[in-house]
Amino acid sequence: MKLANYWILLALAAGWTLGQPGDAPAIEYRQLTFFGSAVDVDCSTPAWSADALQVAFTHVWIQPGNWQETRSTIVIVRASDGSDVPFASQNPTCSPGSPLNSHPSFSPDASKLAFQCNGLWIGALAETLAVQLGPAGGGDPDWSPDGTRIAFVGDDGIFLVPVAGGSPARLTAGPDKNPAWSRDGAWIAFASSRAGSWDIWIVPSAGGEPQQVTSDTADEIRPSWSPDGSLIVFDSDRSGNHDLWVVRVANSSLSQVTEGADFDGDAAWSPDGRQIAFVSNRSGTANVWIASELGTVGVEPATWSRVKRFYR
């Protein structure tokens, strides 16, 4: 059997309808934010609310020629149209030139944000005062789906700290970062260079031996789970450009989500599974974008994109 026919049969067996090469629905990309001046220089680390209605992200701006005037704040927008949602609980005590008010993560009820600002903080959307969580230090927080704990990057590893207060518990030991809870709370994905290069790993949230999911000499960071826990979207430059990829956890099969010369990164899978928020400079400035029509990301040996390639 010719290779092209083999891929087509696999696609048909998976339930795809094979039409003309251009008939398949393509992933759609929509710009959510529109920062573009010489001062507004960066957006990063988008995070979804559990109802998939809001996206929080880090907005950094610099006074040109004066790095010490760096400012960073957390912005929340509606996923439908990019309109602002008030968030007044920034931490005013951080000094310019440091990573201020960044890496937001919604509580399950979307009433609060955990964020990083020379340590971990929690701020309520309806209040104006953030509260520090635990001792100083730590960053890159991610709130557990049950609302009881926050995973964060501490001194040489990933830690879990109770939201109600208490001492952090070590989950991993090593050069690890970017913790991300699975939606059922059973696993935490993270990026680690413990095997030599930055790859995606997972570990049971109850503790256990970490398992490597990707293996490449490229940098692969910033994991985010699909709602059913079968897939992880992450950043990678394995194609020679910084793009979004998806890996199937069960067998490490891969699919590339974005392509082109632009920077695409900081992916966050929406809780309803229909969209991925990410940061891209395809508009000329780093802004938050939304990828939808994700049914074309099959992450199987015969994805629709591969079928089209062979079919041609």
C-alpha cells in the first residue's frame, strides 16, 4: 500500500471526512489585545478563568532608554472581546526594575488571582489589597482545581503551599519551572532541564517519580493541560522557530499548532477545551491571541495536516 493511501485510511478510520485538500477547517487565530506603542512592549503568561470567560495576563512596559523604569501589572480582559475587567489588587510594595505583579493564576471561582511579585501573593478582584502567601520567595504560581493549594517554583524545585496558610511542601527537586495542574488535580506538568535540555515532565500531585513526556535538544517549556488530561500544549523551538506544540501524554506523539517566523509562546488551554490563549508578536508587538477550531489538532500518527500533506 502506498504511504499516502495508508495515511488516508487511518484518517477515515478515525472518523474524518476526506474532501478536497483545502476543505479541512483550519485553526483560527484571533487577536485579543492590541498594545502597540513604543512603551507597551510585552504581554506574557496568559491564564484562563475556570468558566473560560476571562483571560488574565502580565503586561510589561518600559520607558525607552531607561530599564530601571520598567513597570509590570496584571490585566484581565473578557475572552469574547478583549474588554477590561477591573483588578485593583496589585502589590504596590515591589520596586521598579524587578518582576512586578506577574504570572497570574485564577482561583477556581474566578474571584481571586494568585500572582508573583517578589514572592507569592493573592488578590481578590473586588478588593484593593493583596495578601502575601507564605514566606518571601517563590514564583510562577498555579492554583489547584480544588482551590486548596498553589503550586509554585521555589528553591531548586516545585513546591505546593496551602491557600489557607502553612508551610510549603516540596514536590520535585531539580532545575524545574512552570508548574501546571491537570484539570482533575492528579498531575502537575512542568518544564525541567534535569535530563540536559528543557523538556516537559509530569509528576503526581500527591508525590512520586517524575516522568519525562518530551525529549528534544530544543527548549520546551510552559506546559498547559487539555481539559481531559490527554494532551499538553507547550512552547518549543524544535522547528527552528518559537511555536506552540501539543503532545499526547500517553505516547509522546506530537502536533505543531503554530507555524511561521513569528514568536508564539506562553500557551494556556481553555477549561472548555475549545481555545488556546497564547502570546505572539505577529502583529508587531507581543499581544495575547486566541487559537480556536482546535479539532484539527488530533495529535495522532495521522493528523489532518499530515493527511493533507500526503494527499497533495
